[in-house]
Amino acid sequence: MAKIIGIDLTLEMVQRAQENLKLTDCKNIEVIHVQSESIPFPDNTFDIVLSNGVFNLSPCKQELFQEIYRVLKPDGKLQFADVSLEGDLPKNIVGSLEAWSQ
């Protein structure tokens, strides 16, 4: 049986995920809190790494990619979705949490 491990930089999101997992019958999922881009697993641990909206939040993008590839198995796969800009962020969005969350 496959094992799924989720990691997050925010303790609140980890707690929320753990609470939601208690409402399911899933026994092979674990969610842990990490405090930096360092992934606390040995080299070549994972078959797949999925990431959604993490890279744009990290000031250490190159180190983050290196860390992901460190924990991926040699034939492992990385699938990610993120946000990038080709120009300056419009002024009406810069200070608006609502604009970012729509």
C-alpha cells in the first residue's frame, strides 16, 4: 500500500489537514510541519512530489528545487502548479488579500 506524506510550513494548515484526515478512513496518510525548505526525509525517498503554490512563497527557490530532487527517487516525478509574473503586480492587487484569493 502506498503511503502519502504531506508537509507544510504553517502549523495551522498541518493541524487543519490532520483534523480533516480524522474524518476519513484513510490510514496511509501523514501530514507534518516543517520549518524551512529542508525536507526531513532521506535521499531517494519519494516516487512523486506534488506541489501547489509553494515555489512563489519561497525566497530560496533554487534550494527548494534541489531539496525536492534530493528526496525524489531516480525515476521520480515532480508535478507542480504555481504563480509567476512577467511584469509588475498591478497596484490594486498588491495590498489586497481578496484579489489574491479569488
